[in-house]
Amino acid sequence: VKDLVKLGLAREDQGAKLVYLDSVADGEGNPLPLMVQKSDGGYLYGTTDLAALRYRVDELKVNRCVYFSDARQALHMKQVFATARAADWVPEDVDLLHCTFGTMLGEDGKPFKTRSGGTVKLVDLIYEVKEVTDSDGVVWHTKVFLGELENPEEIVLERHKLAGFGWYTLEEMDNLNLASYCVKDVEELQRYIDTK
């Protein structure tokens, strides 16, 4: 924070220290602030993200930093990257990439709040999908490889189960960078794999 102030990038506003850059502005051209220190002296994600980025470049000598986060963090990462570049902490030959993914939503359509608890863990969602499909994929591949599936109906059923698990995997991959999805979509999965 002291370095940002020295460089003239951070300035005090109502006791807090903020960075305003023209390169990160709203639709009307007003710079959107990145708060690097609260008025009570506390630090925020932006501060630690900048410190970590500086460390990675100065100490670890990285030539690329890839950040994976919820798409809602796009503005934040743009601010962090722009501030690090403006401070000359990250040379132009170092790639800064922000890879986003959709937000996992609750049944109410609102994003899960990890701090308040009650979120569905990815592993639990995968197990739920496996339970719905009653297949882990490996069993089907093994049975086919060993020639244990001879009955055409059995093969079709196993394929439907595998397709159901594949649906979840594809849905997850398809949503990268694109959309948010609701955990109740497992019901849609059940309709998708229904063999009747």
C-alpha cells in the first residue's frame, strides 16, 4: 500500500486508500476504484492479490499467472491486473490471465454464499449424479472391455447411465466461461437418462 501511495496510484478517500485507473472505468468513463486499505487500516482481497502477484513475479520469476474464479470476479481481477501493471510490478512480457466459470446457484436462483455455509460441495453433487445414474462409468467400460455385456438391453441401459454421468461432466465443461447453473438440474438429469 505504501508503494502504491508513493507511486501516486493510491490516494486517500474518507480514510481508505483507493486506486483509480482510467483503464478500468464504468460506461461513462468514471474510473472504478480498487480499495487497497480500509479506513480502519484493514486490508482486502485486492491488497493480498496484488502482494501475491508481485511475489510471483519478483520471487518466483513466473512468466504467466492464471487465475480461476467465478465470473463475478472479472472486474476485480481487471483492477488488480491493471494496478500491478501501472505500478510496474508486472512487466508486459508476463501474461496475466483470468479464467472464469459460471456461478453455482441454489434452488432460489441466487449464488451460494460460502461464508454463511449450507453450500453444496462439488464432490456431493458428483455423488448425487452418480446415485441418479447408478453408474461410475468405470464399471461400464470394464464390462464392455471384458465382453461381459452381451444383452443389447443391458448395453443400452448401461450407456444411458454413462450418458447421465457424462451429461454432468459436459454440463460442467460447457458452462465454463458461459453460464451459471442451478443445483436442482439433477432433476433434469433424471429426465435425460430415463430409459422408458
